[in-house]
Amino acid sequence: MTTRYSKDHEYVRLEGDTATVGITDYAQEQLGDVVFIELPEIGKVFAKGDDAAVVESVKAASEVYAPLAGEVVSINSELEAAPGTINEDPTGKGWFFKMKLADPAEFESLMSESDYEDFLKSIS
């Protein structure tokens, strides 16, 4: 299992040809307390960069983009009842959705953990 990161602060954890998508710890810290989430429908097909979900916090509402192209095969419906899980465990229980990737090779285009850490330093 390997994790990669987008410049929009999504993480993608690849298992086979299925990717688990959520937002990074940095993103949840920037949002503050999450109060609402809108998840995509199962079966929805996204191109890379499409709007996939919406996160509302006490500070703002933010789009979550599909970091890669693919079809949504599962959503974390528990987040709708407990959106604060995103703040408590963003890279564990706070995952948003799972996608079957259209092109698993595209995964390598995302940043590694060390590249993402360097990216965070460059924007702070």
C-alpha cells in the first residue's frame, strides 16, 4: 500500500487498482472544525481534477477534487453523520471515497510523502 499526494492536499492510498481518497492533515488543520460533508455518488465517473466532494467547516466551504480519473466504488457514509472524524483521523477513519482508477499508472504522477512535505514548506 502506497500513499501519494496532490497539490490540492488530497491523499491517495493505492491498493491494487483501487484508490482511497481523503484530505491531508494539513488540509483539515487549514479548514478548522468540519461541520458538513457532501460525498460523491457510487458509480460516478470523474476525470482528474473534477469536483468530487464538498467539505464545510466553521471557516469555509471547500471543494475536494478527484486527484485521478476513475469511478467511485465506495463512499465513507459514516462521515455524513460524524464529519468531525475528518479532523480527528483524516488519513484513517476520515477517508472520503474509493475509486477504481481508469489508469493506475497515473498514480505515479502524484507527489511522494517527502515531495509533499517539501511542497508544504514551499507554501508556508
